[in-house]
Amino acid sequence: MSQRLKAQFTFLQEADRLRSIERQNLILDCSRRENSAEHSWHLALYALVLAPFADQQVDIARVIQMLLLHDLVEIDAGDHPIHDAVDWAAVEQAEQAAAVRLFGLLPQDQGAALHALWLEFEQAESPEAKFAKRLDHCQPIFQTLYGASPLPDHIDVVRENLFRGRATALQHGFPEAYFHGISLLGHEVAHDSTALTQRLPFLNQADGLKTILRATRLGDGSRQENSAEHSWHIMLYGWILGEYATAEIDLDRVLQMLLLHDIVEVDAGDTPIHGAQSPDAQAAQIALEQAAAKRLFGLLPEEQGAAFHRLWDEFEAAESPDAVFAKAIDRVQPVLLNLQNGGGSWIDYNVSLQQVEDRVGTKVTRGAPAVWLHVRTEITPWFDVNHTS
């Protein structure tokens, strides 16, 4: 067994715990609090969509990576709402210790690189970190103010944040976001935020991905995962395991594919890989997803929406090296979750090892054979014990 792969999967499985960290913010339909994993995915999407507002020297790919990992330390240190009276020095110390532990699970070269990127975000001095921080400050504001039925005290927090808190910095760093937030609170403003408001409908609709439940349960088996947090998790998978791709890939494009690949489920829902579907049902599902892609990407300015739609089409076609690898990684993560939670959807759908090999292994092998060899070795004992192979 490769010790490097073992360390990488240890980190990826530990990262699963970020889904259990609840934030103060509600998701857009106000049905529940969001968790830090789906928040991190939504922020990465904000970075991709709002890239035109970044300074010219900003590398959006690095911003996306920062936002994918910026809250990982909350696994150990927890989330602390900005309006709570806490010992911020103690929180900083706890987060520093968490970063050492979590990134220390990875092979030394990867762990050091991710730790350095996390520190860069925390220090907020580089152009990428400054833009990432702006997004981290404005996303909760819009999530609250566009909410279906926001709580009055949450609106009060937003108002305090915009007028006297950290979000005041948006007035100069991201004025379109600042003045649009002020206008949503009922204040008249002269600033033109049209370029932003043209993109917010897509970002708000994407929030619905947090309500789409998948067949796979979390590693601890406590609940089904949703498609937003799944997208976040497989982006981490793609990032950490990119070195095992069979062909040369553009990792930044792979991460963008994985960021966008399940957006259509907002309209079309999720289809379990082990669920039985007739050819007619499969065709109908494909048609639903294509219609969803047209509607959702059509919410964006034409050029940007068309570029995202092409990237989604490329992923679906699974012919380019980037798409082949992205598809492989999309298949790997649920397998490891099932192993963690004691069988999960394998038990629900009475799945055999051969079925996993046929439905998952062939696709993973096409994009990352060393990864599938490792994963198959890991899961075979479970099927041996449960007599389903």
C-alpha cells in the first residue's frame, strides 16, 4: 500500500468532519443553518462567478483553493460568529494548532503547501487573500438579506457588520457589494451595482444545491450528504489526488468542473449511481439536466454563462483529460464514505463488489488507476466480511 496515498486519504476522510460544523447563517430558504463545508463550496463559487471584480493581478485559481480550505481548522476549533463575545486570541491559538494537526496528516510537501496557503489567507496581505476575505465577508450578508424569511437578529448582525464591523472595508475593497448590501437594508444609494446584481440570481439559485440530498451518508453515518458539500469534498479530492491522473491535466480547470458539475441538480435532483433506472428514465434525466444547465447558466451574463455551460458539457462528455480525471474523482469519494460509515448505500441498494467495480472502478481506472487500486484494496475486506462480493 502506498504510504503517500494512505496519508492523502487520511486527510480527505478527516476533512469530512467539516460538514458537522454549523455556522450562524441560515441557508437561503431559511430551513436550517448552513455548515462550514457547504459554505466553503459556495464561497468558491462566489470566487469563480465574481472573478471580474478582482484586481487584475489576482489569480482566481488560488483564491478558489484558499476558500476550499480556509475553514478546515474549524474541525478542531469550531466556528465563532463575528458578533459573539469570545477570546479571539485563544481562537487564533486553537486554529493555529488545528492547522498544524490537519495539514500534518498529508505528505510533507502537500501539507506544507496547504498550510502556507491557509496562513496566507489568514494574514490577508496578498492580492488573492484580500479578495478571498472580501468574498468571505459579503457572502453571508447576501445569504441573509436574500433569505426567504431571515431572522430579525440576523438582519441586525448584517446591519452592524456593514456600518461598524469588518464589512465596512467592502466600501473601498468591493464597493458594488457594500452598496448593494446597504440598499437591501432599505437605504438609498447612488452607486451602480448592476454588474454584481446580474450575477447574484445565479449565486442565490445555487444555494439550492444545499437542499439536494444524495444517497451517500457522511462518514459518521449521521445523515445523507447534500450536493453542495459533496462538491466541496470532491474538489479537495481532485486537488490532493491530481498527481495520479493518467494524462497531463489542468488542475484549475478540473476544480472548476467539480465546482460546477452538480449545479443542475438544483432543478433535476440527484440520481443514485446504484439505483435502478430504465433507459427511458435515464434519457429523461439527461434531458432534465440539460434543461437545468440552460436555465441556470442562462442567469449569468451571456459570455460568462456560456463559458460555464461549455465546462459543464465537457465534464458530462468525459472525453478530455481534465473531464476524465474529474469524473474519476467524482466516483471515488462516495466509495470512501460508504467504507467509513459501515456500508451506507451499498447496504441500501444491496451492492456487490463486482457492481462497484463495474459502475465505479472502470471510470476511476480510466482517470486515475493508482487511486482505484488503492481504494479497491481498502474496500475488498468489507465485502468479504459482508458476503456481498
